Amino acid sequence: LTSHSDIVQRCNHPKRQIIGGLPYGDLVIKLSVATVVKFGAGVSGEEADNQRRAFDLLDGSVVRVPRVIDFFTWTDGGYTKGYLVMEYIDGDILESVSSYQIDQIVKILSHFSTIQCQRPGPLQTGVSRGLLWEENGKPNFETVKQMEHWLNLRLPGVESKLALERYPLVLCHLDLAPRNIIWLKDGSVCLLDWASAGFYPRFFEICLLKIME
């Protein structure tokens, strides 16, 4: 593995090989035939921890998770960016999928539901991140009751409040956009971007899919 300074230089090079990300946001570039780096102000140690935990928890025969190789931060000119170095997995990102591929996603979600935890929040400890949380801060929940209270406070005028304690907390990805799903040539599936993942009621995953439609 090359040094951190070399990786930063590669990321800043005008001829860098960009393979993912957003033009004015976090980017993914290829470092070698086997490694890539995701970098930017939005790339955090918590995301790296989440991805490591997902790699450990999930059955690779059901869904692939890129192995995390390294994470570090680098400050230059007063701006700090995170650098997440990981395994490169070759495949295709599709905007539309077949019924067979939809069945594969359903199988992955079913596998997710077998992995449970008593405490809500990220796969590792820390604050909840993603579309459900960040507009109103990044909460750190100890119990389902705390999460339920936090969400209900943000549903003014709604007569029927959320009651979450009856739902098991299962592994959720919470960002299953097409850009985060790699379809490999051998028929297997790899999921990217584990920044929002955590243990939540399963219907949270469905809600986020609806929001992203």
C-alpha cells in the first residue's frame, strides 16, 4: 500500500481515474487494479467503521461488501478530507434492472433481516447518518424509545404517532440507490456506500427506497 501523501497526490492529480462520486462532492478514483479510494469532506471514519462491520456481518455468497484497507484524514489549506481506501470490485452499475435482479435485492434484504441488534444506530456505535437524520442533526440513540421520541417530535400535526418498540432492529443499508449497487459478471451483487447503514426497523429501508424513487 502506498503512503498517505502519495494517495492524496493521486487524488489531486489532473489525470486521476475517476470511477464514481459527484463532480462537486466525494469522489472515487482507481489507485490500482485491486484498490480504489473514496475521498472528500463527507467521507468519515464512521463510514469506514460501518463498512468494516458490514463486511464482517454479511454472508459474501449473498452480497459482497468491498473490504476496507485503510482510512485516514488529510488537512490541506484549512480543509480536511477523509480518504477511504478499499478493495476494487469490477462490475456494472445499472439504471434499470430485470425482475431477476429485483429478486436478488429482495434476497439481500431478507438476509439483512436475519442480522439484528438491541440498540438502534450505526453498525458500529456513533451517530445516525443519512436522509432520515441529517437535516435535524445527527442523533445518537441508546434505546428504541429515544429514537421513537426523536422522530415523533418531528411529526407535528400527525395524529398517529410512531410506535417502534414492537419492531426488531435489523441491518439496513438506507441508501440502495442504483449508483450503490454493482452487478458482477458472475451474477453476484456488491453494495457500496455504507455511511447511512445501521440497525433500524426494516420498514425504514422501504421508506428510504420510496424517497429515492
